[in-house]
Amino acid sequence: MIDKQLLTKTIEDAIDGTPLFIVDVDITKDNDITVTVDSPTGVDIDTCMSLTRHIEEVFDRDAEDYSLEVGSAGITAPFRVPQQYRMNIGNPVEVLTADGRKLHATLKAVADDFSTITVTTDTKVKHPGQKRPVIEAVDETLPVENIKRIERQIKI
């Protein structure tokens, strides 16, 4: 079986000095390897091919049979690592909280220690003395541990 730590180190060495970061490395018991990377500038096919070649130089297919798939996280894939949250600050997101709330918001900030995020949502607010509520942008800070899923939303 392929050593996940050695594979991860190999990938880290290959992307060192680039804007790329690892989102996920998955190895099944049948040695089916899936590597997911991302970057604030996007990930193109040439980058995936280059990373595939680098992995294949280190892990000899003759010594151990495996399949390898290297790809990008996808623009609307759920966020999995802090770098994805940080690179999407200012973008519209959909957040599903652990208590079942679904928020359509803008990602405003991510805590340095990645314990919380702040989102801005359009919320009806009724001010004293007014007859009708008005829609205002309201910030809400959410603990990351209470987020079930967050993904970027594409507005057309």
C-alpha cells in the first residue's frame, strides 16, 4: 500500500514555492489515489499533469500498482481547508450550520486561528419607531466547528 505521509510530502515538495495547496489526499485499500489541490489563481490541466508526473517519478508503478487522479477542488466544491476559506473572503457563499440553518451570505473574515468565520447576510431589521422592517447587511460570527458545509456560490 502507498504510504500516505510519503505521498503528501512528495506533493508538498512539488508545490513548494507555488500558490498551490493540498485540499485532500485519498488512498483506497486498492491503491486508488485521488489528489485534490487548489490555488487562489486556479488550477489548470498543465499543473495537474506536472504534479502527476512528479508523483509518478517518486512512486514507481512497477514496484506497486496504483491508479492516480490529480485534480482541482472545483469552484463550487465545499471548503475543506483553511486556505479555501481565506481565498474566498469577499465572495458569496452558502453556509449550512450544524443546527440546520442555511445562510446565503458573503464571507467577510476568517479568524487567524481558524476558530471562527464572519459572514454578512441581508437580514430584515425593524428599528424602533418604524412601521416596516428594512433589509440591512448584518455580520454574524460562526464557530467553524458549527459549520456542516460551506461552499462558494456563483451568482449569474
